[in-house]
Amino acid sequence: MSDAYLLLAPIVLLVIVALLRFVGCSFHTETLPAAPTFNPPPGGYISPQSITMTSDAGTQILFSTDGSTPTTPYTGPVPLSSTTTLKAIAQGTSASEANFIGGTSTTTTGKYYVGPVGWVQKTETDGGAGGTSTPAFANPTGQGNLIVVWIFYQSAAVQVASVSDGANTYHQACPPTAMPNNPQFSQEIWYAWDIAAASGVAVSAAFSGATPVEVQVSAHEYSNAYQEPDGPLADTPPPGSAGANGTSIGTVSLMTRGRLVFGASIVRDGQEAPGAGFTPRSTLANNMAEDMNVPSPSTPVAATFGNPASEDWAAQMITLK
């Protein structure tokens, strides 16, 4: 008897399904629409951008440009002329895509940093033997800004072990680059990003061993810098450059992405000059730190420095999103 019931069960089930379909019922597995995608992707851009959004067919995309819950219907590319947090969701609306009806995707969030990275202020040691700490910045630092620190010192035995200011975390961008004929003179570049708003910020360098005889520290704050979890560096910093002579100092690698080039160079004696197109930001101890906003994303730029006295030199650069 039980075997007969087992044989009849599938037939009975098929009959029930057929009857339900006959009276207008249907079965489907509801899936959520795909989260919207943005093109071009979030990041840092010199010029205004026009953002297109896509999701599954049969969906309506809603977006916001102020970080709030998306409510504005997407009907075409969204123009961005300043730094903006873009959010979007997709909702099922089309009968032809019945499995999306009433479904809402997860939220896509992207931060677009549009326009130049702006130099705000600096603080640095005052020449001579310098010191491991700078005076405090004259003005409070801005929330979410970037600090780039240029350090040069006289020692072939140690290097910078850490940089701190009591409020932010610093990372080494460029390890030591020494002069070829005077290797006791080296320089490094460090940075802190997504910094805290604070007053009285002074930047200090600590070394891996005995503090060198001479240390110089120059710290620069920038606004509108990229501050997402993958960090502000647009390219892996190239190896530092060094040379024994020459009227022009240049880095060995070109910047290919990003919005700003920061370069720094030291010479044995004499006075450096900024490279073409660069703005000088420091002449600490007759050396040079400079920066340049990139004219366009496709324009390769290298940091260069004038060296009219043909001195022994070392130079580094970083590129920022």
C-alpha cells in the first residue's frame, strides 16, 4: 500500500501545480537587482566628471550626491564638478523582470575627489642643525586633509624609524636616498592621510639609532586629497634619484596617474631652483621641496629641480590621487 502512495505522490503534486497555474498563480525565485556600478569609478580627478550608472534590465536606479539615502531617479549621466559622495540603489520595476518587482539592491557608495589638491600650510625646522621636531602648524589642521613630510639628515648609519605628531598615523613613502659622493646625506618622504582636525600639531621624526648630527624636517598640509582605505598614493613611489653633477635634477620615473606631484631634493652646497611648472614649497637649508597639480590625467610629469652649481644631489617624488 505504501508503495502505491509513493508512486501517486508526484502525479498528485503535478496536478496541484497545474491547477494553481490555471487559476493565475505562478512560482518564481525572487532575486535582488545587482547593485549599481559607476563609470568612471570613484577616485581622484583633476577635471569635472560625468558619471554613468548601470544595473540589471528592468530596474530603476535612485541616487544621491550628498551622502544621504538615494531618492533621486537616475535618468542620465550625473555631472560632478566638486568633491562628492555618490550613493545609488537599484529597484525592480518592470513586469518583464518579475523576479525583481519590489526588490532593492544593496547600496553602492563612491567618493569622487574632483579638482586640484590644494597646499594649505607648512611647518619646518629653522635651518642650521635643524632638529627632529617642527614647530606647531600656525593654523589647526583640517579634518580629512593630508600631511606630507620631507626629512633630510646627515648619517649613513641610521634612517628614519617613525614619524608622529600625536594625532595621526604616518607611513613611509620613500626610503632613504643618499648622495652618491656624500652618502652621509640622505632624505626620505613620509605622509599621513585622512588626518584629524587639531590645533598645535607639530611633526617629529625618530631614528633607528643615534640621532644624526643634522636633521631637517619640513611638513606640508594639503586639502581635497584622496582619503579612502587604499590610501592617497597614485603610483608606487619610484626609487630616488641621485647624481654627482648636472644642471638639472630629475626623478627616474614619470607619474602616470593622480592629481599632484610632490618632489624634494637635497644638494651638497649651493642653492636649488624649482623645476619648470612646479611651485616651490620649501627652501629649507638651501634645498628644495616643490609640487605641481597635474595638467591632465594623461600627461606624464616628473619632478625636476635646477642645480646651477652642479652639486652632488639626491631627489625623490610621490604622486597623489
